[in-house]
Amino acid sequence: MLHLPRGRREIRLAELVRMLRIPVVLDDGQALDVAASVGAAALDVIGTRDLSVAQRAADAALHDGKHSGHAVLATKEHATVPSINGRRAGRPGTAGWGRVA
């Protein structure tokens, strides 16, 4: 868990996204472009100190930001996304087991 003041969160998340876009250079000199989706949750924003809820909210925010090129900071709504065994319903590995919470 990392504490960041409210005014710095979006800035630091944008910096993280920029760093994750830096091409990876292989031993033979070939550069590979990379991409990543980023979702984050701040306990004061989602209104809970429950880390399992925070993880679920961050996962839902990540899903909302996929392919956007931007990090998404979870809202209270992200914290209420239904899950199966702690994973967002519909994610690979959730079909056929557990229950929607």
C-alpha cells in the first residue's frame, strides 16, 4: 500500500503509465513495444479500509481503462462491482465456480 496525497495521485499514475510504455530492449538489440493497463484504488475514495474490496475496485478500474492508454483511479462505484471469489465476474477463471458477491 502506498500513501499519496490526493493532488498527486493522477500525476503519479500518469507517470507510471508512461514508464510502462518504454520499449524493452532485448540482448540482441531488438526493441519490443510494450503496453499495460493500470487500475488503482485509494481507500479514502472508495470509502473502505477493506483491502479485498480495494483490490476488486482497482481491478474494475483497470478493466474500465483497458486500451485507453490511461490509468483509472477507482470510484465508489468500482467497489460495488460484483465478484466471484474476489475476482470481477466474467474474468477468465471465474466461470463455473464460486458465487457472485
